[in-house]
Amino acid sequence: MPARTRPHEDTRPWWTYGYLWLVISGPLAVVVAALVSGWIAIRQQDPVLSQDYYRQGLEINKTLAPQGPMAPAEQGRNHAATPPGAVR
């Protein structure tokens, strides 16, 4: 008597199912992205800030303040931030 298989039984190998690859591809992409991010983080050196970075930033702001190209933008920003009916 020949071996009978049930009609709903599938004998294909697991790698032939497309939905399986769809499910595996998401976590696999995350693992690859994490490995690439780790490789970049280890390979490149972090920049070191100077001890007086805040003072240097303030000095840059002082040198940029006398320049006038930003004056209209600052006036517009201040006008937009003023509530209606405020005394000018």
C-alpha cells in the first residue's frame, strides 16, 4: 500500500516561502544597521571640545552682532512673538 499524504500537507522547504523572508528581513535589517552603526562609532574618533567652548560661542555672537543682514529677520521674529494689542 503506497504511503498516503494528506492533501493540505506541504512538503516544500522552509526557504521557499516568500512571507518567511519578509518576516526575517525586518529584524535582519535592524541587526545589520546596528552592526554598521557600531563599526562607525568604534572606527571614528569623537571630537574633543575645548574647555572654554561656551565663552568662544559668546565671542562669536559678539562679532556677528554688529552685522546688519539679520536685523529684518529679528524684527519680524520679535513682531510675530508680540501678542496682539501689546504696547509698542
